[in-house]
Amino acid sequence: MDFSLFPKFFLAANSCEGFVSRFEDCYDINEDISAYIIKGGAGCGKSTLMKYSATKCRDKGFLPELLLCSSDPDSLDGVFLKDKFVMLDGTLPHPVEPKLTGVSETLLDTGRFLNTDLLKKNAEEIRYINAKNKAEHKTATRYIKAAGEMLKDSFSLQQKYLKRKKALSFADSLCKANLPKKQNKNGKTAYRFLSGITPKGVIFLSSTIQQVSDKQIIISDKQGAAANLILTRVLEQAASNGYDVIAVPSAFFPLSRTEHIIIPELRLAFCTENDYIHIKSDARRIHARRFEEKGFSTHRARLNFNKKAAKELLLCASETLQKAKQSHDDLEAFYIKAMDFDEYNKYAAKIVGKLL
């Protein structure tokens, strides 16, 4: 099936600040939404079930969000249809546990169709491959964190030369022009990622921006300090003005930086553009240099070194994640052979039939 028309996000990031997951706050148990949490091993049909769900949604005229796996962007970690349902892979490294089982959540066990006796015959090799996969992920994490040190140095350097008052004043003018106050209560904030450090390199899901917005306000900022300052202020103002927003943290620094803000109601997106993010839009770029003191340009050699070093380290990380994906595929092969897919397909059809 062609999934190009679906808006796509990531829900987790292999970041410079460690593995960061937004799975736990993907839905609110106090809202009328059905959450399906899938448990099961590698190759037990979790992603297949979610793709099948997305296909059935499209057949009924809906286009849910596809939540991609950062360790394998061809696979799904989740499917989300606003006000209807969310289906999530609830296994490691982003375990999701139900908060109100049977009320808000339904647990789905795709591992129930496994022939465990067949798996146990290959237990030694399965354990070896599993350990190999974990070791490769740890190595990739070290490369990513090392790249983060280079990128943090450039960010901190720009911060020292930032005209903060001018940047914040500009942010306030953006809010005044684009975010008229709606109501006295605050809007809700959902979190998604649009970038990921993956086995295919650093990916930016550029098509999603066009799918969810008609107007883009783009800040071109290679170091990120000016854009983060401006977008943090915009995010605060949008929520206080009563808008539901999708906040998109940096995939490199998800705990400390905001990279994009999407306001679905207005079909409006505030975006950051840099060496890893390129947005197809005719919108005028707001260049970060207008918020920088002149002395910042004297550090060009240091900035170029950081950029090249980070690029090489991230390339090594992606190559290592490719090895991790291959070992995961090897692991999946054992589980696929042990699955009763005839019974699984009946189960999947029954589950998806209840979704809408």
C-alpha cells in the first residue's frame, strides 16, 4: 500500500540526550479515545497489524497519523486517529503499560500465536543475536552522544552572541500577527518528532509539514539557539491563547529544544531549518543572523569543525544502526518461522473490525 498521503511522525528519538520516548503521553485516559497496546516479540506482526489498521482507516475515508520506528523507519511504532483510537507498540525500548485497562486501554498479545517449543530449540542463537543487537545500539548511542557534544558547543557559542531581547520581541510580534487570543483556557500540547537518527541516516519527514499546514513560518538557524528561543516563546503563547498545538522537539536534543510547532486548527507551522532539516516551501526565511552580534562570525573555523565532526559521528551512528537493524531482522526470522499466521490473521481482522 502507498502510505505517502499519510502524515508521519516519530514518537521516540535516539538522541544526544539518550533514548527519549513520548509513548506514555500519546493519549489521555480522561478523553474518549480507545488505546490498543500491542505486546509481542520481534516478527510477531505488531507493525503489520498497525499497517492493516491504517489501510482500513483510509478505506473508510480517514488518514491517521503513522508513527514510524526510528530504528527502522519502514516499520511502524503506532497509528493515531484523533478522537478515535491509538494503536501502539508497547514493547522495549518504549514500553507502554495500561493505566485503566478495559476502560481506556486494550492489551493485544500477538505473541500468543508463537510456537514457543520451536523458539526454545534455537534459544542459544536467539540469545546471542539479541545481545549483539543491544551492543550495536549501545555503540550507536556513544556516536550520537559524541556528535551532540559538537552540536552543543556551536549552540552554546551562538547563545553567547544572541540578541535575546530582539529575538523575544520578534517572537511576540509573530504571536500577535498569527495567534489571536481565542479563549481564557489553555490549549493542549501533544508531542511528536519530525526527525530521527536512523539506519538510513538523519531523516526529516518533510512531507508531513505540507500535509498538516498551509502556511509555514521558517527560521533558518544552523546552530539552533535563536530558533529555540523564539519557538519556545511561541509555544507558550499559542497554548495560553487557547490553541491545541503539536510541539516538535529536536530529535538531537528533545529534552531541551523545540524545533517546530504545528497548530492544526490554523493550518499553520512554525519551523526551524538547518543542515539536517530542509523544508519545501516558498515561505520567506527568517535568518538567525539578524539576532546575532557581529562577533559571532569570527568563530567560523570552530563552527565548521563542529559541523564536520558531528556529521562524521552521525554517519558512524547510522552505519552502526544498520548493523543493529540487520541483527534485529535475523532475530525476527526465528519468530516469523514460529508464528501461526493463519490464526494471527483472523485475530488481526477481528481487532481492526472494532476500531472504527
